Amino acid sequence: MTECILGYITTPNIEEAKQIAKELLLDKLIACANIYPKVYSLFWWKGEIDKSEETILIVKSKRNLKQKIVEKVCSMHSYECPCIIFLPIEDGAKPFLDWIISEVN
């Protein structure tokens, strides 16, 4: 296992995803971000099934920055309860993983 992580964040639209990604990059909390616009989400919310078009933000970073990423995203996010989760990167191309580590604080 590497010290690298993949973060998965949902946002209500591409503009919010871009702004969050830009701020995370400026703060050197992530090495890069991918934005997937217009996904259709179904979910439980306040006891009912809800639906929404959302934008997915995928970020690459290091494990020790997870809490700072959560704090930054929550401070900017328009959702009451934003989806912010992390997955460990088990393995990958060493030059790419080294690049992630070199680009974040």
C-alpha cells in the first residue's frame, strides 16, 4: 500500500466542483482533480428517497492530508452533508505516485 489516496466528493454542479478543486490545489492539499459532470444520484435524505443531478470530483493526495481536505471542502461546500470519502491507492505507476507525493504538502 502507498501513502497515496483517492478522494471522492460529490457537488451540486460543475462550478462548485471547479472552485473546490482550485482551492484544494492552491492549498497544495491535492496533486490533481478530475471532474465528472452530470451524474444522476438517488439517495436517502431525511427519511425519503431523493434524486439529483450531481458532479463528481475525484482528487489524488496523501493519507495524512485527509482531515485538512475534509475541513476545506466542508468550509466551501453548499450541501448540508457533503459526500467526502477516501480510498487507499494500493499500487500504481511509481512515477505517478511519486508525482502525487511531490505535489502536496
